[in-house]
Amino acid sequence: MKKPIAAIGVATTVAALAFGAAVGVARAQRGAAPPRAAAAPQTPSAYAGPRTPDRKPDLNGIWQALGTAHWNLEAHSASEGIPAGFSVVEGGAIPYQPWALAKRTENLKNRLDDDPLRRCFMPGVPRATYLPFPFEITQTPNHIGIAYEFAHATRTIFLDATPHLEDLDFWMGDARGKWDGDTLVVETVSLGDKTWFDQAGNFHSDALKVIERFTPIDATHINYEATIDDAKVFTRPWKISMIVYRRLEKNLELLDYECAEHVYEKLFKRRSGKS
């Protein structure tokens, strides 16, 4: 007996939806993010949150990024100890030069030993922003300080138009900032070549320059963007973006993450048989 035309239409629609879901899952398993609707654009004039006495957006407080960029900036499937995640890279993939892509693959294979964070080195920029730890912003008219919970890392962003220092490298770089409307724009150089962007082995050279844009959306959300420029490693500059959230718990403060103590416990006490 023939099915009614309406029933056929419903069945076709259900099958199409199921097929679309399967395609999305398959793409995520291959490391490609399924298509998502573009977020509504935010403009500096849209900000209506609190301001400092000099009329800049008030960024003072404790913030944290939520996501999987710390494990891998690009889209990735779940594995032991690593949650699946979408890419935060504009365009999806990091534009490596061929030799550098091979190096990233080697880093990924050796990540459990070679990730600089496993040796308690400072995370560098921009990785410090999206570690799974909070950070605190302290804002003045001429300087902005950022204190990170991980390994007591800190940054000072100078807003007084002083020039960058010459011929020096710092784990957290040398930062200079300015306000572009309600967006804080920070240029960081002198970052050396010892840090990674994530746990997946994405790396850079000593030519790295990072341009960050902190654009507050409202009192509790910042749109964070970082443009990566390193002609020694990449074929062109590329950008990451994510939302950073204000932590609102009562009596909240940064705690200590003494990375060196954990490494000592793992490398020395266990080897000696001590508990």
C-alpha cells in the first residue's frame, strides 16, 4: 500500500535531519568544526558597562576563558584527558610553512615531555589568557597589570607611549597598549621562542609579535582577539578569538598554583619511592 504524501514528506525531513547530524559528528571527529551561525558583530559603541574615572571601560577584576584552546587552538576530537573542541583560529587552521607543520607534528607526538608548561615555564602570550586558570586585571590610566594564577606569571602593559625595549626577550614579552575607542589594543614583542600556543605543540619563533584586542561587550564579557605575526614560521598573520568571562563569586581571589611543587612530586618523590 502506498504511503500518504504527507507521511513521505515527514520521513524525508527526519532522514535529512539525521543525515545532517551524522555529517556534523563525522566532521568533528576528523577535526573540522561543523558550520555555525556567525555571532552578531559587536562595536565599541555598544558597550554600556561600568567605566573608570577617566571614562575607559572598567576591566578591573578576575576573568577566565572557558574552552579548549589550552589543549589545541584548532578543532580536535576528545582523547584521554582532553575534551573535544572547536577551532578558535579564524579560518579553522593555522597557516604553517611546510617545515614548521612537520615540526608541530613532532611537538604533538612529544607533548607530554616537551610542552614548556610541563617544566613550569611561564605560558607566554597569548596562551596565558586561555589557560584553565583565572587571571586578574588591575587598571590605571597609565598601566594595566595582569596577574595569572598559573606559576605567578604577570604582565605590565604600558599605556604611556614609551617605546619597546631593545634586544631583550621575556617569557611574557614586552607589552605596549592603547585605547581604540572602548577596545584595549596591546602589542607584545620580545617573546623569545621557548613557549607554545597550546598543548598540541603549536609553536612560534623569536620573531613573534602578538596584537591583542580586549573589547568589552558588557560588564561581564570581553571579546578577546589575538593576531599572530611570525614570518619565520607562518605563511601569513592569523587570528584567534574567544569570549573571556568575569568571575563573580563572592570573596573571589587568585589562589596559588605552585607548578614547581607538582613537578617535584612527580619527578623526584615517586622515583625515590616516597609517598
